[in-house]
Amino acid sequence: MTRFGKIFNREHSNIHHAAFWLAMFGILADILGLFRDRLLAGMFGASRTLDIYYAAFRVPDFIYTLMLLFTASTAIIPIFLEKYAEKKDSAAAEAFLGSLISFFTILIIVLAAVAFFLMPFFMSLFLPGFSAGDLHTAVLLGRILLLSPIFLGLSNIISSATQSFNRFFVYGLSGVFYNIGIIVGIAVFYKWFGLMGLAYGVALGAFLHMAVQLPSLSSVGIRPKFTLKWDKDIRHIAWLSLPRTLGLGISQITLTALTAVASVLASGSITVFNLALNLQGIPITIIGLSYSVAAFPALASFSLKKARSRFEEHFNSAFLHILFWALPFSVLLLVLRAQVVRIILGSGNFSWSDTRLTAASLFILSLAVVFQSLFYLLVRAFYADGESWRPLIINLISALLSLGAAFWFVGALAHGGFLYDFSRNLFRLPDIEDIRVLALSLGMLVGAALNFIFLSFTFRVIFGWFPAKGSLRSVLEISAAAVFGGIGAYWGLNVFAYVFDLHTFFGILCQGFFAGILGILIDIGILWILKNRQLQEIHKSLMAGFEEPPKDIHQVAAPEPEKLP
């Protein structure tokens, strides 16, 4: 138990070691998230029932995003550390933390109360295609889910204090407990409370996300002193967090608008879109978010010191490493989409039609993995240089274009027309009449691509060089290896189709697994032959082992959840 306690409260001062733990726990949380989605898909299929469940998140999700004004770790940590260092004791830091928790708690409860009473209005506005009965159920679920932003917001504030002491183990573990709570809701609470039990499970997961942080806060000797003081520090946090909060708010509004569109399409459209989005989000979170968060402190430091050459070197290194991982993931996800969907979601009431529509949506979304992964790094590079409003404006423009594209694709994918016939043939959907759900993924792809392009050109204006400047060889090496790896995986699918029985779960799993392994080996083999620098750096890091390296001077801020699951 003593040894476990030391691991639980271990300090991780090195940026790479911290990023490793965050990524590992992120992977574990994502695995549980996949199991969660499999349970939901097997129980309900792509149905109106599951549509209601996903739609119920829209209002609580928006409130949670709005509350990042006061709970974002990137804004809290610098002020907390400054307070802690003022008198070389915890008194000032405890007063600051207690004041922030008190203010947030009052504000979030007021907002949740207002949303509770206005929930019928919001749901009727956001879900124009739902019947009166469906809207009533969505309102009930949405009201229960209002507990989640309360617990998650408090968890983010508490974790900001523990992260200030480089305690990342518990924060990473909190995401695991989050999904465990949701799974309990699906497996246990649903039997007791019906559909409301799913919402109770989400609330339990959010509570566990907060509760697991408390022992770590106690271990660093911090005892918040609760007061109702609205001071300049809280205003400063809100000002620092405003651009990011507005940016995430735009993303939430975009998802809400797409959900509204999906509500008037075929039953199950919201479910298909959300399940595909969850699958696509895994490599983006593990790769793009982890690398960009780990790179941000150094970028901010180099920017403050006016060390432009070091800034460029550090940015390009992170850019190429994200590309190194994200591009092969994108290609393999595109090639193995059907196997991925069938293995993870293809059970119970999740029909063959549901599987094919989800796989087709995943095909489109996989094309956006690289754009969205690099987006995190580009935005943090702007933030590091003090440019917070230009990326926000670009995000707004891209969101509007994304919605415009989605609306256009809805019409183009209606019965008849070139795009309708082309899509049905490309994705092998000849027996499915309504394929308009694909318009949502197409709109997301257009928005992600335009966002990346606009950010890249703006990056050139501000910094004087395009991302990955002078790295053409590495980009070509990574791209070529990913393409040949994808070809190898596709060839492997056809070969292993004769080896395994594709009418069984085990057969599909083996076909997809071995085809994926073949594609990865080809990718790595080509990069090894080409003596790719990024592969050599990763190899060197692995050979060094996982001992705690020398301490790094940069503070790493772990990313708080940007939305409810």
C-alpha cells in the first residue's frame, strides 16, 4: 500500500515523462470509452432512443464549456504558483483556491438552475425533428446531466492545484474513473431507472473524476480557505481563459447545429454521427492534444525570451512528431474502418445498416484526423506568442463554413443526383435510401481542412514562416510511409479474408488486427530504411527506458476535458 501511495502521489517534473503518463491514461480512458460505446450500441442500436441520449448532452456540454472561463488549468496554474511562492507557504494559495472554488460553485449552481427550468425551451429549439415524447425524455436526461459540469468544473480547479506540484498520475486516472461511472450507469443503473439511469451514470462518472483528486490535494498540504471574494485574480483567470472558452463555445455551437440537422434526418442519425466522431477523436486526443499540451510551456518560454530560433525548432519538432503518428493513424483508420466499427460497435441491436453508415462516416472523418491533430499545436503556438484572438476569428469563420457545407451536402445527398449516387457506390450502400447523415461528417471535414489552411497562412503572417519550414524531406518520408502502410493494410485485409471466418467476431478481429500490424510494419520499415529522424528520436527515447529523467524547467498543464462524453 505504501508503494502504491508513492506511485499515486508521485511527482513528474519532466515534460516527456508527464506527457507519457497523460497519454497512457488517455489510452486507458479511451479503451473504456470504446467499451462504453459498444454497450450503448449493442443495447439500443442506431435508434431514436440513443439519439435522445446524445442530444441531451448539448445544454450541459455548453455550460461546462462556458465555465472553463474559471476552471481552465492553463490560467489557474500560473496564478496559483505565484501565490504559493509569495510567502514561501500555502496560505495565499489556499485563500486563492478557496475563493475560486466558492465563486465557481455559486455561479455554476445558478446557471444549472436556470438551465433546469429552461431545458424544455432549449430542447425544442435544438431538436426540431423530435416528437413531443422524445423532447420530454431529452429534457429529463438533460436536467440530470446538469450535475456533470458542476463536478467536472470543481475537479478541474482542484487538479490545477495538484498539477502545480507536478502530480499528473491522479489527473490521468480521473478520466478512467469518469468512464467507469458511465459504464456503471449503462450496466447497472439502466436496469433500475431506465434511460434516466444512463444520465445518472454520467453524473457518477463526473463525481468520481472530482473525488479521486481530493486525496492528492491533501497530500500536497493544500487546504482551500473558502470565501466569497470576487478579486482581480478571478477576473484575470476569466480574461486569460476567454479566447479559449469562446473557441470551444464555437465548437459546441457547431455540434449543436449539426445535432439539430441530424434530428430531422432518419432515426439514428445523431447516434451514427456521434459514434463515428468518438472513434475519430481517439487518435486526435492521444496524439494531437498530448503533444501540443506538452509543447506549450516551452513555446511560451521561448516566446517570452524572444528566442525565435528555439521557438521554431521546438514547434517544428512537435509538428513533425504529431504528423509522424497522426498520418498513419488516419490512413489505417480509413482502410480498417469497417473492421473497427464491426469489432467495437457491431453487437446486439447495432444492425449491419448501422455498421455501414457509421463506417462511411468514419471514412470521411478519418481524413480530418491530421488537420484536427495539428490544429491543437497551431492554436497553442498562437497562445504562446500572445495571439489569442486571431485563431478565435479563424475558428468562427471555419465553423460557419463547416455548417454551410453540411447544409449543402444534406441537399446534395438527398435522393438522386451525382453525389448521392457516387456516395452510395463508394461506400457500398445501395440498399440504404437515406444517407444524408454523411453530410454531417463532410461538413466537419470541410471545416477542419479550412481551419488548418487559414491557421497556417496566419501563422506565416505572424511568425514569418510556414509550419514545418525546412522539413520537406521528413514530411515526404512520413507521407510516403503512411501511404504504403495503408496499401499494405488493404492488401492484408484481402489476404486474411481467406484465412479467417469473417462471420465471427474472432475472425473479423484477427483480419483487422493482422492487416493493421502489416501496415504498421511496412510504415516503420520504410521510415527505417529512409533513416527518418522522427523514428530515430522515438527509438532513442525507448532505448533510454522509463527512468525519471532530469527535471525540466517547464510546467506542464494537463488538458481538462473539453466536453462531456
